[in-house]
Amino acid sequence: MKLLLDTHIWLWSLLETAHLTEPVAAALQDPSNEIWLSPISTWELLVLVDRRRVVLNADPATWMRGVFTTLRFREAPLNHEVAIQSRLVDLRHRDPADRFLAATALVYGLTLVTADDRLLHSKMYAVLANR
């Protein structure tokens, strides 16, 4: 399975594993699954740190570069089709980060791993709910 991690799932997998359900934790640890991460999650984490909603034990850029060198994941590139689909995806809200993540899952045929109710109800892309 190809799993695109929502930003909170990515952070929980690194900092607060108790928040992950057993099926999600197992899927993330299964070496046959591909783990994908969008640059939108990098951007969103930087915003959360700026707003002091997330506290890291190092400078955010240094922390993320360290994570990027130690974790196995594939980068889900932002491209023009992702940008187009971000406006067409059937979400009930306008959060740009959520729209880009949903569009990325759709364009690349990835399963979005999330606990966000606002992302769980679309029929346009596959989801693995952390519920």
C-alpha cells in the first residue's frame, strides 16, 4: 500500500506514537508499504512551530533535515496537476494544506492516512482512518 501521511500522523509517528491506532501503527511499520510525505506537511509543521502549537527539541529546519535523512519515505512532489486538483477535490472546507494533501493522494493514487474528519469523507481518494 502507498500511504500519504497527513501532517499530524507524520508528527505522531515521530513524537507521540500513543496517538496512533493499532492498524495505522502496523501499516506504518509494515516494510511492504510505501510511506509518502508531501512538502505541504513540511510547510505546515513550520507554521505550527511559528504559532507555538508544536515544540521541537531543535531548530525546526535542522530537526526536519535530520528526520528526512533517517526516515524511509518518498516525497510526493507538488506539480501543476496537484494544484488543479486542490481546487476540484470534494472537501467541505477551504484549508489549503488539507486541499493539497487530498489532491496529492488523488493524483498519485495514494491512501491518505489521517484522523481529520474533514478529510475522511471524500469518495475521490482512499483513506486509512486513525480511528
